Amino acid sequence: MSGSLGTAMLWWWDVYVEPFNLYYHYAALRRFLTGVCFSRAGFTELDYRVVENEKVNASNTGFEVFGLRNGTFAMGWVRNKDYNWFNAVNNYTLKTVGGVDVELPGFNAGSYLFEVWDAYSEEKTWATRVESSNGRLIVEIPSFLKDVSFKIIMVGK
């Protein structure tokens, strides 16, 4: 349903993760998900659309947004389409993407806090308030090289 929000199944757990003690990679995800109760949240898939305006150009829209929402809360991951294992091991030079607005439908009327997180340390990097209009939020996806995560939290009606 979420289109990739979560961890991969590591079939080589016993010969790679455990022997090299790679569990620390999950600490960032744990920090990001603290307080989220998946069984009671009533999540559905988060849709998005890039808003066509002066910020958009041919080089900054090479990203995808994956996420979950429930009307008053959302969380997700914004992935640079060029950041993958093949390009990483072949030293591909990534281009900055983002810096554009996206429209997110399915939100109740009110004020929201849009938090952006570093997807690797899961430290919050910045936040801003946005207002829902006709069930939709417009948020700016920041410029980035690899990936970013986000949370959207209702803070007032």
C-alpha cells in the first residue's frame, strides 16, 4: 500500500547484517517512527502531484514521493530516482532534485506542521506551517541529493 515505506527483507541477515553488526542503520528509522501506531492509524497511500510553477525545471523533478496518510497526519520518503545501489557503486554524480512544490490531497481542514528529516540520521532539518485548502496541502520539497523523509502533523483547526 505504501509503495516502499519501510525496511527491506534481508535474506542475508545471518551472513551480512549480524557478522558486520549493521543494526545501527535501523536507529534512524526507529527515531523517525517513534510514537507512530500503525495498527490504529488508519493509513492510506499518500498521493502527490508536482505543482507546475516557476520553480519547476527539467532537472529538479527527478524524485518520487512515497507515504502514508490518515487525514490529520502523514509521513513519507522522497527518493532521488538516480540514487540507487548501481549508481552508488559506480560513483555516479548525483544531481540535486527538489526545490519544488507538491500538492498532497486527503487532509482535513486545518493547520499542519510540515517537518523535513534527514533520511539517514533521521534528525529533523527544518519545519514550516502549512494550511489545508479544499482538503489539500501544498508543501515545498527541499532541494536534496539522496533522500529525505517528512512528517505532516495537524496542529490546529
